[in-house]
Amino acid sequence: MAKKRNRSFVIIGLGTVGSTVATDLARNGNHVMGIDIHEKPVAALSDILSEAIIADGRDEDALREAGVDKYDVALIAIGEDLEANILCTMNVKLLGVKTVWVKAINKTHHRILTKLGPDRVILPEQEIGQHIAQKLHNPAVRDYLSLGNGLHVINLEVPEKLAGETVASLNLDKSHELRCLGILRGSEFVSCDTGVVTMEANDKILVLGRRENLRNFSDGI
């Protein structure tokens, strides 16, 4: 089997979100270029990223000279400067980058950016807030992921009272309109599609569905 080619990423705006994403992508072996208008964040990542340069995202020629058009994916993570964020998004789209993600500051900004046609507009603070609220609401929920289109996945710790019971006994599909994706048992993944699966203490069950159905299910066990 041919080795999967890592994609190349350009991160424009090296604040908290941008620098975190850039660093993690680089540590996973990807070719990552970081761009910021200020010298300090560029210098801080110069030894971590494949490339780190000072450039103004509002300047299409500067981005072209930096080679942004050669990258597979761009994340525009410019912070509070809404004008720079919007102009940079337009420039990256004009340069023909195949996949473009953009960080929005608020819902109004989100609506504006959506009109520019990026592949995804993210609201980091809102998404993190929802994530934390879900975990605070029910401590049994170990993790929470939004998939879009109203669908979510929760990683739910199996309570002691359900140890020894089967996943089928939860009646997820008929009673809750949910689906079991599998069980995490230590470092092992147990598929729910392999037949009758018995839950054990300390298992983490992955459940897919809509937020209200997931909440009702998790609150009831």
C-alpha cells in the first residue's frame, strides 16, 4: 500500500489558535508554513514550523510571493482585525488554495465570512464553550464532538450498574434514535457491528446522534 502523502498547510495569523494549530500539525509530520504580520510570533515558531514568515495577509501579492497558492490547506486565524481577516480570506480564495478554513470572531462575522465561500468557518470560543458545558452538565461524558448538520458524538463512561449488560440492552436506535459507534476498552477499540457486545467497567462508549437525544440518553443512565 502506498504511503499516504501528508498535506501542506499554511496558517495565517499566529495568535493562540493559529500557533496551536500550526504547532500540532507540524508535530504530526506535516509541512506547515506560518504567516503573521508581527515579528514576535513568527520568531517564536521559526524552529518548529517548516517555514515562518512575516507578511500581511491583506496583500495578495505578498501571499503569492510567499507561495501560499502552492499549499493544500489554509487556515486564516487572524484575531481581532476583522477587515484583515476578511481580506485575507478573499486573497487566499483568489490564489486558488483548495481547502480554506477561517476563524470567525462572532456570529455576524461568521455570516460575512460564509458568503466568501470558505470550506468551513469556525467559532473557537463558542465551540469550546459548548464542549465544556456538555462535560460539566454530565461528568460521565468524557468527550464531545460536533460533526455538523446537527450530529454529535459523545464519549460516555459506562456506569458500574451497566457493567455486564449488552449494548443492545440500551436500545439506542429504537428508544433514543442513536447509534453506537464502538467501545473504547483501554487501548482497544471494540466495534458495535461485530454482534453482541458486553460492556465492562471503565469502558467508554461512543454514541452518535442529535444533541437532545444524546442528552436525554446520557442523563437517564
